[in-house]
Amino acid sequence: MATEDDYTAQPFVPDHGGLAALREAAAGCRGCPLHRNATQTVFGAGKATARVMLVGEQPGDQEDRQGRPFVGPAGKLLDRALAEAGMDPADTYVTNAVKHFKFTQAEPRKRRIHKAPTLREMTACGPWLAAELALVEPELIVVLGATAGKALLGSSFRVTEVRGTVLEREIHGRPERLVPTVHPSAVLRAEDREGAYRGLVSDLKTAAQAL
Ligand code: URA
Ligand code: SF4
């Protein structure tokens, strides 16, 4: 019998056909149970020629409805911060560690509340992120928050220890450069929102300069 440890997107990932083929195949992914309650797969967005890959956690309520990453409140804030840091949106490919929205809901038709993905779900979804990395081959990865950090750098990742620095790590057999920062949703929740926003912009400037 299949156990939870068997969760994986791997059999759904095509080995040719580029980003378009990946996106199409991801729409039918059943690699873990998160597809059951979500509206649709939210795959990465941007060109294969992008120089920077931004990796978030998972789609939120708006992303789940619209089918595109970072189109809700956190995405709006991220767009503003990227512009302020001088990063060209045409140079960015935006995606998430997990491609389906995970939420709790007290009752049907009540507000859907974001729930953090488990390590198991992150691991199951990992083959999609690995395939995106292999195709886009970004010069730099911007790691948005703890979930993306754990997905890319392992469970010992602590955003406060490494944010705003350029890390060099081997990921899926490729040497990568990464700049971790906080998740834009954390900025929206912060008590000192302006200070948190400044911190995000400062880290993104470090990323822009590392290009
Ligand atoms: N938060 C994320 O991590 N990703 C999104 O796409 C939206 C909100
Ligand atoms: Fe597949 Fe990832 Fe969705 Fe799970 S979360 S069903 S692994 S795309």
C-alpha cells in the first residue's frame, strides 16, 4: 500500500518540451494530496531566459483562483519592492516551492486560511522546482522566506542567519548562487511594517547588485 512517504511529483514531470510542457503537465499533478482541495496548480511564471528566479512558499487564495503566482497582496508588495531595488520584472521568473494552495476552512464558503506545507509536501513538489531550475538556469535565486529556504537548502535553513547575503551552494547537482530574504507575507504581518519592508528592499538590492 502507498504511504505518505511515496508522495512525489516525479512521475508527472516530463523530460522534454521546455517550460510550456512542464506547466501543462503540472496542471495534472497528483503527486501529493494538496491537489484535492485546491482550485488548480499554480506553476511558475516568467521566461526561460530570466536571469533571476524568485522562489516563494505556495500559492495563496488569490493565486489559487487566478492560477498565477504572486498576484495577491504579497505579490503586490513584492512587485513594489523589486521595482524599488531596481530589478527588471522581465528578468525574473517567479515560482513557489509548493504548487498547490494549502488551507483550512472553518465551513464551506468561509474564508480560506493559509496553512504551511509540511516537509513531506515540499519534498513531493520538489521535482517541479528542480525542473524549473534546470530549464531557466538562473544566474541568481532569491529565496523568499523559510519554506523556500528549507526546500532549496535543507531543513537547517534559518532566514535570519543568512538573509541579505550571497550564498553559493550545489543544488540538484548544479552550482547556484542564492540570496535569501524574508517572505513578503511576513512584511505584511510585521508589527514594524515599514522597517520590514525596508529590510526586504535592502536584501533585493543585494541580489540586484550580485547580478
Ligand atoms: N505567497 C507565496 O509564497 N507565493 C505566492 O504565489 C503568493 C503568496
Ligand atoms: Fe503535485 Fe506539488 Fe500539487 Fe502536490 S503540491 S499535487 S506535488 S503540484
